[in-house]
Amino acid sequence: MDKIKEILLEGVKEKAFPGGQYCVVTKDEIKCGYVGYKSYEPLVKNNGEEIYDVASLTKVISTTTLIMNLIEQGKLSLDAKISDILPRFKHRDVVIYDLLIHSSGLPADIPKAATLKNREEVINKVYEFDLIYEKGEKVVYSDIGYILLGLIVEKLYGMPINEAAEKVIFSKLNMKDSSYRPDVLRAAPTEKREDDVYNGYLVGRVHDEKSFAMGGLAGHAGLFSTAKDIAKFIQSILKQEFVLKDETVKEMFKSRILKEGRYGLTNRSLGWDKPVDDIDKVIMHTGFTGCNMWIDLNINKGFVLLTNGVHPKRANNNVFPYRNRIREYLTQMEAK
């Protein structure tokens, strides 16, 4: 823990990110710490109770888990056609599996997302897109795909995604600080947004523009949490006490596609990212705001780091080398 804190304090000193929370997780214990600042303007130190916008960790903590729960219940299948559930979706060959592994043919994002003003505008845009590559041909990490998965979650559960996540995941894992409607007084600010839709620091309101337009209730982003809460999520998997069946969790760890992506060769499982050389032992994910988490069954350990690296502006976010050093340190330490 001292070494991790030392690495992160370097980042705070270099203003690579304001501060953050972190936890190292095993089956038997959760060790957590925090560093740095909650905000720069005004300058407020962290006290370990901050709630962070976890950005795309939403995709795996909430949306993927909810989709797999629907599959366990027999209400959905990996080969279910999106258009059979969402009739406005025009691509008949795209199925749930394609969206989960980010190889559906859909683009990555909605252009000029900062101009979107409401949920209806976002959904209309999502349904307009043509496929830009043949499905399965490559990996294009797609918010659009996960917006669709979020709509499917809401339709099949018959409730908003925040309510489904609370019922199926957060309440069962005692994740009391995880929600799509955080305590604003505890929320760490993210970027200072300056456009026609919103002007000012985003505090307790989702950073992602598409999710913001959707009222923060979306499949790709919108969740707020603490490192301690996400550590509970990780530990439940390590202890085989997760909200999904053990065989479902094993399916989530399996490599599903190894293809070229935006940054080279990319390995994906159901919802999760993976190291290129892993088959079925490691899952991981990142969040644009400066967050990451991983679970490694080779060493029976997990890790989560939450930061508001996009504060005050996204160009200031340089957390990446520090989280990579922590991953390398923890895996090497275990090897010794």
C-alpha cells in the first residue's frame, strides 16, 4: 500500500490528476487509501469519502452484469437480435453478443455529443447510424452499442437502469455509495463544461455528454461510486459470492475476440477488456474520467483506482502511466 501511495503521490505532485481513491482486493481483505485533492478551485483535500464519476466502469459494473442476469433468467440470450427487442434498430443481423464484445459494426460515438440536449435526441441519433464495418471484422469500442444495451435493460426489467442496478447489484453487495444520483456534497468535480447545454463544473452530474443529455441514466456512463464500493464488487467475484452464478462469471472471463482495435490488437470478453495474451483469467476496464479496475485470477487479486483526472479539463488527465505502474508492481510483487 505504501508503494501504491508513493506512485500516486508522484502523479498528484505532477498535476497528472488532482487525487483519488484506491483499493487492493483479495478474497480475505480489502485495503484502501486515498491521495491528493478533491478539487482545485477551491483547493479541497480528499478525505477518503469522495464519490467519483466512474464513467465507462458503468458498462461493466452495471450494464454488463444486468444483461448477464437477464440471460440467467431466460429473458435474453447472447444471440438475441437487437431489432427484436428494440424495433427501431434497423440492423437485423446485430445481436447482444456483438454489442458486448464491441464488434457490431456500429461507430464508436455520436459526433458533436456536447450539442445533445435531451434523451430523445440521443436515442434518435443512435437509431440513425449505419454500420461502418462488417460485424466481427474488428473491435470498435462503442458507446453507441452500450446505449442500446442500456435501453434493453430498461425495457426488459421494466424500470430505469438505476433502479435495476440498485435492485440486482448494489443492494445485494452492500454498495451503499453506488448510484446514478450521488450525494452532490460528496461528489468530486470533473470537467468545467462550457457550451450551450451546460456551463460550469460538473459536480454530481455525469461528465459524459450523451449520458448527461439522457439525465444520467444510460448504459454506457452515469454511475457514481467509491473505491470501497467497487472493491466489494471485486471481492464478491474473487470469493465466488457474486450476484451472478459462478458459471456465468467464468463465461465473462473468457476471451471472445482478438482483433485489431483503435490502439492495436485488442482482446475482449463479454463486456470487459482483457490483456492481449490472456484467455480466461483477467478482466479489466477503464473510465474516461480517470478510473480503472482489474481482477486477475492468476494472482487472486483485484484493484480499483478512482480519480477525477479530467478536472479541471480533460487535457490535464495524465493518470495512465501511474495506473500502469501500479498494475506492473502488483503483478510482479505476487510473482516474487
